[in-house]
Amino acid sequence: MEYEFHWNIVLQKMPELLNGAFVTLHVSVLAMLLGVVIAVLLAIAKMNNSKPFCYVATVWVEIARNTPALFQIYMAYFGLGAFGIHLSPYVAVLSALVFINAGYLTETFRGGFQSIPSTQYSASKSLGMTSIQTYRYVILPQMLRRIYHPMTNQFVWSILMSSLGILVGMSELSGTTQRLQSLSFRTLEFFIVAAVMYFIITKLVLFGASLLSRRLFKGEI
Amino acid sequence: MISVQNVHKSFGDLEVLKGVSLDVPNGEVVSVIGGSGSGKSTLLYCINAIETINSGKILVNDIDVHSKDTNKDKLRQKLGMVFQQFNAFPHMTVLENAALAPRIVKKMSKDEAMEIAKKELKHVGLGDKFDVYPTRMSGGQQQRLAIARALAMKPDFMLLDEVTSALDPELVGEVLETLRLLAEEGMTMICVTHEMGFARDVSDRVAYFHQGVIAEIGEAKQVINDPQNELTQKFLSKVR
């Protein structure tokens, strides 16, 4: 049997697909930004010796890194729903992605901090720099270089993971694709185009990140 | 003048300095020798307040280093320090490395800081390396950068912690030559070192550290060539 491709319907629905792609990008960017902020706090908490903070951070990181993203999205949507907290699909997916991003990035940040030799602190101190100056000019710039690529990877990962939004009826790229193919039965065409769109989005993100890194990091490390 | 007065320092149960006293007047170069773990590096860390002390007193230009009222960041501007590890800032060029502290600590203008940094880099023979990143340089060059970076703060004193110990043997000479130059210019220095030739030829006095105390101190040539203390004799016979 020969499959006949029909691309017209896909072209007609392009505005809706693009809108879905925009939602995908939107939710991933937001999940990344919030994830970074929380991860910084969790990393500080983990490196701190104050027990309760350290404990909360450890539990967060362990759950986020050792359970499937699918479960976390279900927990946010159906799980909280069982307790009468009804999140919209968008908010449920966003919370799950923030939760996971924060978990993974905490370890990235902690590793980044610990990879800077303590001698860099003594050298800065010996030049009369205050702690704040040491962090601002010596420690953070080096740390940022080391965590930049892991962070970029995490961003790409969360773009791709947001496709799980399909499971809770979110109208991001996958959800939109799913709805359109079921109305038109052009399953293969719609999913091929969606895959190409994911590919383009992540490639653009990676390209942008590498341009930015060249501007930010002139030195070698 | 640096004045160390009966200083005791412990890490937990381990007493590393057991009552050390040492006066270094301006313009003098003192080399500190001794086995590893004898407390010689710790003494330097205590002098510029990177480490605290348990008792005793350290005065730098008559300022009590470990007093609560002393601004330690400010004090360290007067005390240049170079470490065993090169400690260049790897994300900055050689010039930026040397200009950073004058600019942000002394609040100089960028031009002014660059000017001083260039001068000190030429001083240590790195005049052709301004725009190079330190990771591209040899250990000897990185160590000379560390010296220039400290000098750019116009310190009154230089504290040198085994600055040639991590170097390949063929690179030791260029660093020692730089230090000899500083000594000739009258810089006040305390050098913890394993280079006995350097200690003998460049320093005015040599102190031999043994288990947290100064076992012998005296005129450099005398201590190295003709040590009076039995422990010093033993140590020197082993390293030669």
C-alpha cells in the first residue's frame, strides 16, 4: 500500500502550529528562568550547614532527578486536583518543569561553585578584595563559564519535555499537533512538521547560546 | 616593619605555631626554611590575616593585624602575597589580571590601573604578554604574573610562599631572578623557600623552622654555610 502525503491541510493550519510552538517556547523559557532562580537558592541551601534548608534542598533534588517527568506533570495536574487544587494545563506543566529544572540545576550550580579552587579566594583576598568583589570579579565569572553548557542542555531538555503537555491537554506544539491530526487524519504530516519545528527551535536556541557565549567568555578556561 | 610577637596558632588539636617571634625591619629580606609541616607557610597566612591566631600579636607598620578594629582588606593592600600555586585568574588576560585590584580595590581609573599594571608586568619581564591568557603561559611566566599582580598594589611588603615549589626545574631560575631584582630594589620580603642557594645569596637573614618554633635565625650565609643548631645542621645535610 502506498501512502499519499497531503501537505495542504498542514499549510492551512500553520498559524495554529506556530502558535503552539510559541507556547512551547514560552513555557520553557519561563520554566528555565524560574528554575535558575530556585536552583541558586537550593544550591546555597545545600552548601549551607543549616540543617532544615539543606534537608529541603536534598529532598527536592532527589525527587526531581529520580522520578519521571511524566509523573511530575501528572502529580501537578491530577494529583493536586484530587486535593481540590485545580491548575490549568499550562500552569501544571510549568510547575513540573520548574521543579525538575531547579532539581537538576541545583547540582550543576553546586558543582560549579565547588570546582573553583579555594586558592582563587586566597589570591583575591591577598590583593585586598572584599568578599563581594571576589565573587563578582573572580568566582562568578569562572563559575558561569563552567555551568554555561550544562545550563544550555537543560534548556533544550525542557523545551523537548514540554511536549508531555500533550498528556494534560495543553495547547503547546505537541498538544496542538495532536488535536489537528485527529481532526484531519493527516497524522504523519502533522507530526513530521512538528518534529521539524522542535528541531529548528532547539537548534536556534543552541546557536543563540553559542553566539552569546562567544561574547561573554573571551578568555580560556 | 613586620613584628611577630610570641604567636601561637592551632588547627584543632594540632598546634602549628608554638610561640614564634620575628622582627623584619623595612628593606630586609628574610628567608624561612624548614621541613614540611613545620609551620612556615602558616606564619605567612597569619601575617596577612588569611588565618587567625590563637595568641600573641602581629604588627604590620604598627597596626595590630588581628585586632577586631583592623580593616583586614585594607591591611592586605600593604602585604603582597604570592603562593605556591600560581593562582592567575584564568578568565582574564595578563594585563587584566594585574590591573584588576588597582582598579576595584584602589578605585583607580581604568587608564591609571592599566598604566601601573603594564609597568609592573614589564618589571617582571612580561612586557610582551599583555593580551595573552595565563593558561597559555608556562608556570614560570604565570608565577611572574602573580608577582607583578601583587606589586601593582604597591605593597610595602611581599610574602612569598614557596613560589618555586610547583615549577619545573628549568623555570625556577627566572622566578628567583625576579625576586632577586625586587630584593635589590629594597623590597621588604619574607620568603618561605626550599631554595637554599637563593636563601643564602639573596636574603639578609635566614630562619630555620622546626616543629612550630624558630630553631635558629641569623645572618643568611652563616645559617646556611655554618649552622650552629644541631637541628639546622641535620636539616641542611638532608636537603643538600
